[in-house]
Amino acid sequence: MSDITATHHLNAKGLFCPEPVMMLHNIIRDMALNDVVEILATDPSTQRDFLKFCNFLNQEMILMEEQDGVYRFLIKKQSDDE
């Protein structure tokens, strides 16, 4: 995954549902197609919520990983569907 460069960053650490998803939606809306956002979060429900977000809005989940209670996601904008 080292060859993927995030063009946008979202720090959602310490926030709980639904705030991280709402913040992600705002960032995705303003991104260009094929841009990538890196999200850091501490709420375990973001794993489920971001995956559903990507499936529902036709975005690509490139990476979902957890290390020491911090969840890291890379999401690529694939569609302008909102």
C-alpha cells in the first residue's frame, strides 16, 4: 500500500458514530474523482460504517487496518453519486 498517496486526510480519533461518517461524506463530496482520503479513527464501529458508506455510494475501500486501537482507512473516490 506504500504506492498509494492520500490527497486528503481526516482525523476522526475520539469521535463516535455518526460524526465520522458525516465528516467523511463532506470530504468525499469535495474530492475529485480518483482522489484518496486517509481516515484515522478510534471508534470500532467505523469499520462497519465506512464499509457500508463505500458500498452505498460506490466508493472504493482500498485499505482497512487496525493498530493499537487506531483504525486506518484509505478510500478512493470512484463516483460522484451522493
